[in-house]
Amino acid sequence: MHISDGILAPEWCLLWFAVAIPFIAVGVWQIKRGTKENASYLPMLAMMGAAVFIISVWHIPVPVTGSCSHPIGTPLSAIIVGPFATVVLSTIALFFQTFFGHGGLTTLGANTMSMGILGTFSGYLLFLGLRKVKSPLWLAAGFAGFAGDIACYIVAALELALSLNPGSVLSHWALYTVGYIPTQLPLAVAEFVFTAGVVQYIADRRPDLVAKKLWGGVPSA
């Protein structure tokens, strides 16, 4: 994730923008609806947006991929404010992170795809599945953080392989994924602990703030 400008071919940059835009559009619509339904939703969005920005701006360079490793924070945000809204928050965070030398404007769609969409939805869907089989909240949230973190980097590795190595996508996908493992696996474990702790803490004190709607994630007023 945080793929820089000049790494992906222009056609792939455009493709990832095209894939990300519908998710962003749905997220904007749900944010507008949520702020009308619940006055406290906007401050929650601001809080989660700040959390995603701060969590995902910490980075460790990965020389093999030309990118960097870091936690993402989007599964946590999806549980609290909903996955589509989290896509919007991720895009905003990634945009401003370009001014800190992380990622790029031409690769904003690709980075949104890996962190904001796949990282978010893989973690969130796992959270829903585990809760459906009566998993403890903290455990479901922890695995959501772990899975979203790992999924983000598997997708980032695929984006790199598709653009840079079209003749050997699978082998280079595996190579780039392996390149992320030494730094990303410990970060994913840390994200498990962090997401589990924060979600359980919030649920113990303000259970109304944990997203209850399947896709909207707008808590009751």
C-alpha cells in the first residue's frame, strides 16, 4: 500500500480509479443520509477519519515492492461507522498522506482499492460472519483488523504485479507478497490487538456506537 506515483502504468491507475469511484459515491450518499438521521454521526466520522489517517501514516519501507508497510485502521472504522463511509474516509486520508510523501495522486485509486475497499470489506465481512456464529465481540473485531490488514497488502502486491509484470503476474504477485510478510505480519498482529481492544472498549461504554446496520453502519440516535 502507499504505492507512489510513477510505479503503476497509467492504464492501471485509471482502472483502479474507475473501480473505486462507485464505492466512494455510495459512501458519500450514506454519509449524507447518516448525518441527517443522527446528529452524532458526523463527529464519529471525524474521529474515525482522524484514526485512519494516524494509524495508516505510520510506515516501514519495503524495498522489494517499492512501497511500504503499515497498519490500516479501516476495519476498526468500518465496525464503528460502516464500510462504505470508511472508503470515503480512507480516500481522504490517502489524499492528504501524499503531502507527507506517502503514496501518490495518480495511484490514489489503487491505494484506495487496497486499503479503503479490500482492506475494509474483507475485515468487516469477517467481523459480521464471526458475530453471526456468536464469536465474542473483541475476538471478531480483532480478526477483522488482522484480516483487513493482510488483505490490503495481498491486493497491493497484485496491483504491482499486474502493472509491472504482466507476463508473470502470479509469480511476481507471490514475490511481492512475500516481500511484505516480514514487516506486515507483526503489524497485522498489532492491529488485531488494537482493533479488539478499541471496539470492546467502545462497546462496553457506548454500545450504541457500534455499527448495527449491515452496510450503512449508522448507529441509532
